[in-house]
Amino acid sequence: MSANVERENNGQEGEEAKKGRHMGVGHKSLLQSDALFQYILETSVYPREPAPLRELREMTAKHPWNLMTTSADEGQFLMLLVKLINAKNTIELGVYTGYSLLSTALALPEDGKIIAMDIHRKNYELGVPFMEKAGVHHKIDFREGQGITLLEELMQDEKNIGFFDFVFVDADKDNYLNYHERIMKLVKVGGLIGYDNTLWNGSVAAPDDTPYPKYVKYYKPFVMELNTALAADPRIEISMVPVGDGITLCRRLE
Ligand SMILES: C[S@@+](CC[C@H](N)C(=O)[O-])C[C@H]1O[C@@H](n2cnc3c(N)ncnc32)[C@H](O)[C@@H]1O
């Protein structure tokens, strides 16, 4: 979710927001300079953004929950990452309309597969036409339900244990540590997990009385607990990357 949540939440476009076209939907940057973020988008991200992704982003911008979408710069980062690790079998937990899902699907090889999970199928369905247009819908196996239940279902099949190359988690932040224990069984040794929003609008480093929206305050302790736990987990090596709202990359060691 966005670093400029408050500005976006009150529905008023402030002077700052008017300055940059990236403001509002998809503004996830924690960069202190909005101009710098705009520069990144206009120089490196938008010119390289595949048309179906751009169209999905534009459709999502009109959706009432658009604050939830993954930002274009993070989508580009995910695409590169998926290719760099030669991922073939992946899981995505937290789909919404599918910007990160489509980014991953575009980066996977033709026979790659993503098991995509979300409690709401209807938002995913809004994105399906864009995935079909991109010619990657066949890579996606969408499953509707609670993340924990769906991960446990996967774990019941022995062939899924240590099978996945990449797992991207962008769902309910108060469950990330529960997801982590299950995902550690599903991802292969040497495989990668990405936990999204680990800088949580910058709130993790802000005083508790900072006037963030209620949901930011609510999830802040969970995100901080996750960050501490990941840093102390000897089964992984990590890097907290300040792209978007912060994505912590974890490589399974054992
Ligand atoms: C921030 S959005 C995901 C954004 C998405 N990655 C994108 O690219 O637009 C979070 C998603 O997590 C889903 N979610 C929330 N709680 C969940 C749960 N317990 N199990 C599965 N999905 C959940 C929500 O329905 C929502 O679609």
C-alpha cells in the first residue's frame, strides 16, 4: 500500500499531489523526493511497461480499492527478479486485480506456473482479460480462500514440499509470520520469498503517535515483528529493498 496513504485516503488532491502524475494510485515510493520517484517512473518504468500491464494499471486506477495495487516500479522489479532466478514454479499470495501477478506471469517461461491465492476472486476476475490479452493466463492457477488454508492444502501434497522457486506475499500483514512457516516448507532450498510492504508506509521508523490512518497503525506492530523475526531467522539470508513500500527478499538456506 501507499506511502502517501493519508493524502490519498482523504480524497482531496493536495498541492503536492498535483505536482506529480504518479500521485494517487500506485504511488508507493518511500523516496523523500516525489520528483525523483516521478523521474524513475517516466525514465525507466513506464517506457518499458508492457501494454497489458499499463492497461491493467489504468483499469485498476478506477477501482475503489486501488490503493492496494502493486506499483509499476515494483512490478518491473519483480519481473527482473523472476527472470534472474530463472523461476518456473511460483506462488502469489494477495492478488487483488493482479498487477504483480501479471508482472510475474510475463516474466515466467512459457511453461511456468503461478498458484495465485486471494480471498476475493472477483477482483482477480477484473484483471483476467488483461492476462488473456497478454497471452499468459494459462500460467495462472487462481485459488480463492484464506491464505493459511490454501498453503496448508498445498503442503498436503508431498510433491509441493521444497518445490517452488519464488513466493510473493502481499496479503494480510498480521499473518505474514504464519505464512512464513508454511512457505519455508514449500519454497525450495535456494528459492526466494518476497514479503511486500515491510517498510509499511515508513511507519516502522515513525513515532507511534504519528497520524497515520487506522489500518496503518493497526498493522505496524505486526510488520515490525515480522522484520525482527526475519532478521533473526538463520534459515534464510535477507535483503530489505526499499522499492515500493519495501520488499524483503529471503533466500532459503536450509
Ligand atoms: C495489497 S492487495 C494485493 C495487491 C496485489 N499484489 C497487486 O499487485 O495488486 C492484498 C490482497 O490480499 C488479499 N487478502 C487479504 N487477506 C487475505 C487472506 N487472509 N487470505 C488470502 N488473501 C487475503 C486481499 O483480498 C487483497 O486482494
